[in-house]
Amino acid sequence: KVVCKQLGFNPNNAFKMLPPEDYRIAVHVTCKFKLRLVENEPRSKVGRIEVLHNGIWHSICRKLNPKSAVAVCQKLGMKWKFAQPVDSVPILPKNKNTLDIHFVSCTPYFDQGQCLKSIGKCSEHDENLEAWVSCKSVLFSDPKPNSQLRLKDGSSGQLQVKDSLGEWFPVCGTNWTTGASQVVCKQLGFKAHFG
């Protein structure tokens, strides 16, 4: 508890693990930490990740990797199947409190913070970086109000989206699911049994 408190984490969530019959490692301490998502728009599930440290919310001056993005969304209790790190959006005012938090070996089930490697101050070079994540439940973002979807060959074929300038572009999806196909078919007015 003392170690967690000195590191700025809640000491009530601390526990120690002693490896059985291993004299080389005296104590392993794990401190739980709290995260929050500061969304760029209400209910968008996209935003800046902040961590509670010494009772103050700090932004993280480091980009997330894909595994950490999945773990962060899961820790926040949000959908994480299509979680991904995203570039920061300048709409939100910057959080003046920043920390350099290094996540490693994150998995979607990191309850005890075992993927938190280090925590420290941000360098001058990194203080403008912010960790952003998308915890959306679909792979592609919602179309803009002026855009439309279509299937290139009428009722089947390549899915395309029309941008605000009237040009059609293919929708790319490496993790496309049958469920996503069914949603698109429904939006286009078709009935789909297999997508």
C-alpha cells in the first residue's frame, strides 16, 4: 500500500504477490489505476484517455498501440472488438496535466494493471502528444450527413460510400463481419440472411 501511495495510486486497491519458493524476487506489487475517456463529442466513444494520479486527472503524452487500445476500452467497460488508437482531434482543450505512461503487454483482461510498465513526467518533445482511442462497436465510422452508401452492382458487390463532394469510394474492412453486412443491407433497404 505504501508503494502504491508513493506512486500516486489508490493504496486500497493494492495487493502483493510472492512467487512460491522464488528468493530472487522479493515482492511484486500491483497498483490498480483509474482511466476515463474524455470524448470529443457526446456518446461518440472516441476521445482522449486520462489516468487518475495523485487525485488529478492527467492526459497521457504517448500514442497507444493497438493492443493497449483494446485493453483501455475493455477497462472502461466499452465495446472493444474494434478498438483502435486514433490521432488526437484539436476540438478538445488540452489537459495541462500530463504524464508519460508506458503500457506494455496489455491484454483485454488487465484488471490489476499488469500492463503498466512505467509512469513519469513528459519530455518537452512529447508533451504535445495525447493518447486517443476509439471504442466504437463498428469498424467504420458513421457516414457524414451528405454521404450515402451503395453496392456497386445494385444488390451485391463492393460497398461504396459517397463523400460530400459526390465521389464514390470503396469501404475497406479487414475485420468485416456478417453483422456489419446485415446492418448495411438493412440501411440500403435489403433483407440479408448471410450478409
